[in-house]
Amino acid sequence: MAEMALGYGSEYQLLRFLGHHRNFLNNEISKVLNTRGQIYWLDFPFNYERLSLDGEYKDVECFPDNAIAEKWKVYWPPRGNSQNWDGIFKINDTWYFVEAKAHASEVESSCGASDKSKAIIKKAFDETISFVKSSKTSEQWVSKDCKSYQLANRLAFINFCKRNGIKAKLVYISFINGYDKPGTSGKLSISSKEKWQEIWKNEYTDLGISAENIEGILYHVYIDCTFKGL
């Protein structure tokens, strides 16, 4: 887990909006979710090994039921990097797992698991592919040619929740003009909603899924960090 940058990046921007512009953020999320339900954000866990002293929830850590944790150990490999959540909130009895992105390289990833772990992942992906009606195979999802592994394993997590009677959704918050890293003149930032949408379209194509088939499973929220688009 990388340390949070100061003044730029997805983790900084998410905490900035949660701390300084929470009502605005919640309103934007509510519009996309088409809900008037109250958004309740979970507090971040502490992590005294980080400079910020804060960590992130991983996989099923937010669920109080130990039985769910045991089922997860069967569903997903116990070793390697698990799903780290940038944020989690609830509306009534539904859990929303948040991924925040500020530049394109945060989106791309390939499966680097061992052969033993990959066999477990492929089984989870077989179920997920059926769940989201993908035209690809689990072998394609774990191949090095697939650059959308992170999105794939997040969808697998939602499939796990559904199989175990947990109402869960994904929310991707894509920050516009959110990665003005010193020395780059803002070149790493994504400058418009349309450019983000093209990135997500490519991710969907990579996994063989359509926006229609994941409607109600994954939601996209776009936030302009400069507020110029308001």
C-alpha cells in the first residue's frame, strides 16, 4: 500500500472531498445512484505503520460475520494482494465499495498470482463471468495480456457478496484534474469526463463486458477537483 501524496492523487482527493466537501460528494454520488437514502461512510481503520497512521479496509474485513471471512478464504487466495478499498459506505442495508482514481495508470493491472493462487482465482472468475455475462474466459482474465485485472477482481468480490446474501455494489470515483503532481505540469491528470469514459470503455472491452450487463452493479461518479466543470 503506497503512502498518500500531498496535494494530488486519488487517495488525497477522496479524503479531501470527504473532509472538506462531503455534502457535495454525497450529492454527486446520490445523483448517480438515483437515491435519497442517507449515505453513511465507514471510518477508516488505523494503521500505525503508515505515515498517515491510517489504513484501508481489505476484502471482507468490514463485515462482522466470521462465517463470511471463512467463506472468503475458500473463494479467494489467502496470499498476495487482496482487494483494498479506498472507501466504504452504506445506504440502508446495501454496502457500497469505493475505488478512487486520479490517473490512467491507477486503472491498469495484470494478474501476477502464483499458479496455485491463479487456479483459485480462475474458479472465482468463472462464476463472475457468468454473473456479468462476459464474452471472455477466466483464462483471458488472468492472462498477462489483460490489463483490467483490478476491475475483474472487484467484480468477483461483488459476485461473492451476492452468493452469500450480501447486498453490495461498486462505486468508481474518477477525479478530473486530480493528479497535478509537481514537475508534471498536470500532464498525468485526466482532463475531462469523456476521457475517463473512454478509459472505462476500454476496460470493459478488455473484460468482454457491457455497461448494460453491469448496470446496478457498478456506478461511475466523476468529480472535477477544480470545480471548473460545475
